Amino acid sequence: MALDALTLHLLCGELRQKVLGGRITKIHQLSKEELVLTLSGQGEIGGKLFLSARADAPRIHLTGEQYPNPATPPMFCMLLRKHLSGGRLADIRQPEGERIAFLDFDCRNEIGDAVRLRLVIEIMGRHSNIVLLTEDGTILDAVKRVDMSMSSVRQILPTGKYTLPPAQNKLWLLSHSKEELAEAVAARFDGDLHRACMKTLAGISPVVAGEIEHYVTKGEPCGELAPAQLDRLRFFLGQMQETVTSGDCTPTVVLDAQKAPKDFSFMELHQFGYPFETRNYPTLGEMLDAFYTGKDAYHRVKQRSADLFHLLMGRIERIERRVAAQREELTACAQREELRVCGDLLQSALYQIQKGDRVAKVPNYYSEAGETVEIPLDARLTPAQNAQAYYKKYRKLCTAEEKLKALIEQGEEEIRYLESVFDSLTRATGEDELAVIRQELCDQGYLRRAGKKGNRPKMRGPLEFVLDDGYTLLVGRNNTQNDQLTTKLAEKTDIWFHTKDIAGSHAILLTGGEDFDAIPVRAFTQAATIAATHSKAGDAAQVAVDYTLVKNIKKPAGAKPGMVVFEQNYSAYVTPDPELCRRLQKK
């Protein structure tokens, strides 16, 4: 899943074609380690350049995704706006064999003089970074500052000099012939071709090394490389050289059995068998967009909403423990009939019992055998008082049972509500959605209200999908919007979709008054699939989705946001499909 130096080489070529010469018009910092630079130019020059120094997803590419602009820009973003705004992208370079790209910008300083600044993106796992340099290599600042306590070899600090990471002494694919490369790999071969390639060749990812091994060995173990295998190794390395040199690559993403992205490469991948499948993309930027979109949205929201996640998880766990304890108490209440029987038996045998007795031996007339039973007594009480004591315990347990059932039902309802908020939070993609969720939790008493009471956050409209049969499907982003969709926006003849007994969004299929039975089955299936994807069960293999006419939906008085009841529903069993959602979502 690593973006290797070969892919970066191709990406630099792709960027030269599409943004070289463009001027920076906007700079946004989405999170601590992610930037979006918007460039515009003449003709087809321009686009949004995405840079990430996240340890689990470092990369640079053009993106077509829409990212919300944070309300308050971080300091590094302000620094970039100060120095790079209006600057023209003059050059894009990659040091040989390194996962590093240099972006040179022609800018103007505070007094109007022309200067050249350099933005460096280092794609090196947890050591990834984005650094702003002057023309002579002086560091202005970086997304991640690295001092002596973090690295004694290479520091990244303002006013310091920028240096490249230490060389690894591996062979760069484009600087040697295929024969030299093959001989070097064969010299390090010890029975594991994958390991030999990783040790010998610079700038290849594990998936590329795996593809080399798959082509050369055909999946068969071997103690040494046979002449035919060496020929295949030379041929494959030559093909890779030709692909990288010409730029005629085949961006490919590998999907697992659940259609989740597993890996990617700049070339076709054949090493993965069933149940994996591959999907090709026109450009490397589109490939990386498709691969990282879901992961990135979750990561950014998780950063900004860590306190909400912590609050919800803690509250759900506490309620679950409380409900579990109440269930145990409710189980104990099942013994109340024994207490009533003891009271009845004592009442029928008062004349046989004396005050001070600790045990009463009385016949059990509730049993057909009529056997004698022993009933513990309180020696301080009279026989009648002992009988009344058993009746009192019986009545207490009867009352406790009623209250416990109500408390358990209330606790389960609260858990369902909090899980629905948690589900909305995991799918939130912007500050506006987080603000609405915070407001909802304030309204329900889970958070203290911050700011003025009447200052309520604004939110984008619901997600909109255009199905293949032309129908529009609206999907709520959170509980507040779910209520608006179902109870205010939707017409009675529209169709409501929701995952069965699972937290998720309300989805409304707009029918325009068309008869229920006239709607194509494909529209129902696609609507149910989208509803399942936008739910807590979005990663499941199969999900039950309830659907019914909106006129059958009722909002009980006092119910929490997003909570409704319905009748006369149907159910569909579908498999969540994020790719279908991406294809049908209205941009």
C-alpha cells in the first residue's frame, strides 16, 4: 500500500502535464498533515493538488474530491499563504530513486522582488513530511519539525539547511540496464525473490516486488534461479523500465472480497487470485483518490472529533453495564412467586408457629404431594409479622420488575440513539456536520452548550444520488437531517429506506407521486444498497433494509432525533457497495 518512487516518478510526469505553469489561487490545510493547493492557468492547466504527510497515507496527486475548508487555518497554512499565494509552479522534480518531490514556485516577497521557493513532499512512511524551503535550501518551516531528540542524523527545523535522507545504496531502475538489474537481484537471491528485489532495487513497493516474483517464479518455490527464470526477470524489468520511461502506465487498485481497497500500483497486478479483483483507472490521481477517499475522510473526522468519539463510546459502555446489571436484578425478580407462596403457607399455619421460632415446618398445599417445607423465620417477629414480611418482599419485587423493565427499555433505546449518533459521526466529512452533531448532543443534554444559545450551526443539504432509472435518492447526514428528510421534506408517496435494527441514515426515494408498484425493481435495489452503505453495517456482506411509504412513518412524541416507528414495511437483502454510491452520487 506504499506509494513507491516509481509511482512518484510517473506522478511527477502527470503533474507536469496538468499543473506546470499554474498559479496558486487557494491554499487549504485539511488537517495537521494534509494540504490542498488550488492552481489555475491557461487552457487545461490547473486543478487541486493534494499533499499528505500522514504516516499511513503519504502522497501527492491531483484530486477531484471536494474537501471542506477548516474554519481556522493552522500556522503552517498561514505561512504557505503568505509566501506561496499567487506563485507560479515552475518545476517539479524527483531526486533519483527517492520518494521525494520538489515543487519550485516563482513568487514575490513582501517588497515585490521575484523569489523562488521550494515545497518538498517526502513520502517515507512515519518519516513523511512537507517542508517549505528558500531557493538556497534554508528551511522556512515544516508540517513536522524534527529535532535532535527525534533524529540525530537529519533535523528539519526553521533556519536550518535542508539535506536529503541518507542513501540506501540500491539500484535505481532507470539508471541501469535490465541485465545489470537482473544480475544484481540474482546475486542477492537466497530462495526468496521478493526479498531479493526489495534489498536490491530502489524505489519499489512490496506489491511491485510481489508482482516480479509472481511473473518470474509462477508461484513455485525454487532454491536458485534457473536460466529461464533469469530471462523472465530481465524481460519483466525491461517492461517496467519501458512503462516508467514512457509514462504509459495502467493505474490499478486491488479490492478484497468486501470490495474494500487493499493495494494499488502503476501497473497491472496479477498476483492476487480469488476473491480479490482489480480495477483500472485513467490516471494515477484518480486511482489514489479512489483508494484513499474513504480512509482519509474517516481520519480527518477522527482527528477533529476525538472528544465526541470518546464521549459516545464511554456513555454507551456505561449504559450497557447498567442495563446488564438491571437484567441480573430482573432475573432475581423471577423468584418473587416463591416469596408469595411462603407468605401463604405461613398465613395458613399461624397456629402452629410460636414467636421466637427460627424455622417453620409447614405442609405445602400448592404441591400435589403435600410435602413438608421449611421456611426461615425472623425470631424477633410474630408468625403473622413473618408472613407479612414475605408478602412485603413479594410486592417489592413485583414493583421492581415493572420499573426494571421500563429502565431496561429506556437504556436500550438510549443505546440505539447513541449508536445512531456514533454512526453519523463515523461518516461525517466536514466541520459543518460535526457542528450539527455537537449541537444535537447539546440539545439532548450530553454536552454543555458552548457559545450563544440562539447561534445554531448551518449544515449542507442531504446527500443526493441519481439512480440509473432517473430517480433521486436523498440520504441524511445525521439524525437532525434524518428528521427533516422524513417528517418535513418527503412527500407521503415517497419511499423511506433504513437498515433493519441497525443504526444508519434515513434514505428517501423521491417518486414524484408515481405509484409504488410502478417503480422498477432496480431502483429499489440501488436505493436499499445506498441506505445499507450509509449505515453501521456498511462493511457487512449482506444487510436487511426496511422500506415503506413515507405516509407509514410516525415520529412519536418526545422521541429522540432520528427515532421513528413504522408499519406495513417490506425488507430487501443487499450488499453495501461504496463504488455504486460514488458512481451515483450527484457531484
